[in-house]
Amino acid sequence: MEIVYQPYIDPEFQSLLDRIHPPRICIDNDAFHDCTLVKVDSANRHGILLEMVQVLTDLDLVISKSYVSSDGGWLMDVFHVTDHLGNKVIDETLILYIQQALSDPRRRGGEIPKELQTCLKRDVKPCHVSTEHTALEMTGRDRPGLMSEISAALYELRCHVTAAVAWTHNTRVACIIHIEDGLMGGPIMASKKLAQVHEKLESVVEAHHESGERWSIRLTAPAAGRTHTERRLHQLMYADRDYKQCQGCDGSCRQWNGCTNTHVTIEACREKGYSVVNIRCRDRTKLLFDTVCALTDMQYVVFHAAISSKGTMADQEYFIRRQDGCSLNTQSERQKLAQCLIAAIERRESHGLRLDICTQNKMGLLSDVTRVFRENGLSITRVEIGTQAERATGTFYVTDASGHEADLRTVELVRQEIGGSVLRVYRSPNGTSRASSSSISRNSSGGVEERAKFSLGNLLWSQLERFSENFGFIKS
């Protein structure tokens, strides 16, 4: 049985460099009429770019452009951001929180304060980093009914699900479920109860797999410094090797314009010793977070980057090296990185019909909802559900058992059984998430754009030099 207790590392030690060289943050609403500029000037360390992107995306802010430079132990990052409706960031509470979170690494990834949730008008969502609940991590083969049986087993063991997030990709599934003692409240700390939960869940997951198939179950005790939930999902699916079957556009279209498949190219910049990664794919929320997450966790360092989105497409260019300072020398290494980037982009894509739930928080809620899905032949492709006090909200994406579009008559029966006032149905166009950054693009044509021509000499450096001259106090 694998029950993991993470070591405690003093956060004061980890933030020493930031305290010696505190970041300078400027939030500028005057430079552009259609977006807010967030500019960061800071000492550099591995993973800091991901942490900054994480702060902004956790607030449901959309990053439409970004410029990054981090040579010589120092970094300058510039982000063009709006809220999810395409408006500038003007709320003083939100501006202050962004500045504080980007300045202090101890505030990054934590729970969004209640006053900010009111300001953002956001629904209850799973906490991105929970230090109060026992975490269940599971990976395995995606089979219909698996989530239903796991949640039913937890209810049978009197475990209350406080949050759950699950992704499916390339016939694999990964989920993180935060649980607490359903009778006493609080995290499950008794070793006997933990062993009982682990044994029961092992038997459930094993029953859904044939001999020799990969699967894993892990229980993690509450601890400071727990990894961001969505980053941890990426890590779980990467460890489960879901990227093996990934293939982007094979180049048969012979052009970037008009092709909506994912393009990833990796070339050498021999003069500077970089490997240059170019990505073109459909634009969506948290795209930058997902790609930077993949690069960071594969131990690649981003020295320079230029990111842009136009219409329905997004372009990203990264100048990277391995953490040991070397570029990608072999074709197999380049191929693996390309596959992993494609997988990171695809995991969050939403397939199927979107069902939003909002109801009273109670023990067994996830078990009840997923049981109704299973009994009506619906398969879950993605889940995000959270609770706060007496309220529970979440989103499910469902298909039929074969992975095709769910029959609307079946969905209506499910809605009636769960409760018409509890469940709302949305049809996502073309099987993609309806909440994408392209939906708020300022491009009036709305069509697919020509590939952006990135040049660090003409674009990145000129932008960074202009922005670096203007670092100062917050403008609102």
C-alpha cells in the first residue's frame, strides 16, 4: 500500500532569493485600450514562469499575448491579459491580489480569497492546491462506469468528496479526488481507515483492468507545498505515458494557414545553443499554462518566448535548453518532446456534451450523479466539481459509451432524474470547449489567421525594451 507523507520544507528558505531580490510588478491599463499589461521583472529560477502563468490562469484571466526573456539570471515577462469577458482588469482588489501573488511565491497557487471570488463572480471550483484534505490520485485505462464505482466506494466508506477533477486522453484517465472523513470531518489521518480506503479502491480499479494493464492508486496526506492540482494531473498522465499515441499534423497540408490541427516543430539555433519550439494549435483557455507546464516538468528551461493568439488559432515560440544547459541533440528526444506538448494541449480539450450542476452539498453527491450517468449509458470524459459550505457546483462532459455524441433524449432523462433545476445542458460547438480565449479575440474577421512571424530580434526585444523602460507603480 502506498500512502505518501510529503516532507515539510520551510517556505522561508524557498523564498530566500525572492526576498533578496524581490520582483517588481507593474500592472498597466494605459498602454493598450483592449487589454491590461502585467509586467514582471525578477530574479530567475527554474519554474518561476509556470508559477506566474498559474497565478493569472487561476484567476480565470485570459492571456492573449506574452513575451519572455530570462538570460543572465534575471527575467522580464510581459503578459497581455483580460478577464473571461474580454474586459480590462480594473478592479482594485484584483489588481492588488495579482501584484501580491506575483511578488510573493508563498501566495501562488493558494485558495482564492472569498472577496476575490465575489469580485470575479466565479462559481465554486475545486481548490487548485488543498492543504486540508486527503488526496486520492488514480490513473488507469478509461472505462465506462469507473468514476461511478470509485465514488460509490468512497461513499460506502463514509468518505465525503470535497473536490474532484478528472481528465481522459488516449484511452487513459487520471483523477484527483479530495476527501475528508464523512462522520468526523477533516482529513483522514487514522492509518487503519487509510488502509481500508486504499484496499477498497484498489479492488475497484483492478476490476476494471485486465492482467498486465497499467493502473495506480495513491493516497496523499495533507501537507504544505502540495502540487497545484492541474499541474499534478499533467504529471500523472505523463507518468502514465498517455503521450505515446500523440501525433500532430504530419505536414501534408503544406501550410499553416487554414489547418486547425496541432503543429509542433523543433529546430536548432546553433549560434546561441538553443532549441526552438514552434507550436500552432486551436486557441483555448489555459493553453499557455499547459504548454509551459509540460516544458517545466520535463526539465526544460525557457530562455525566450513569444506567444500570440489571433482568431481561433494560437502561436507559441520557445527558445529552450535542457536544465543541464544542452540543447535537444537527438531526433528521439525532439520527437518525445513534440508528443508530450501535443498531449498537454489535448488533455484539456472538452469532448462531448457539457452538463453543469449546482445543488446542495451532501455526502454521496458525486456517487449519485455518476450513478445516473452510468445507468443511462453515458461515459464521462472530463469532470470538475467543488464544494464550499452548503453549496456544490461542477461540470461534467459526457458522451455515449462508444465515445460519440450523447443522445439528447437520454440527456433529458438524466436531467429529469437528477433534477431540472440542478442540471443544465450545454452543447459545445465542434466538440470543443465553449469558453475559449478566441471567443473574445479583438480580431473582427473571426477567421483563421496567417501564421504569426515571430522574430526575437524585431519583436521580442523591441517589446521588452519598451516595457522595461516603463516599470513603475500600478496604473489603473
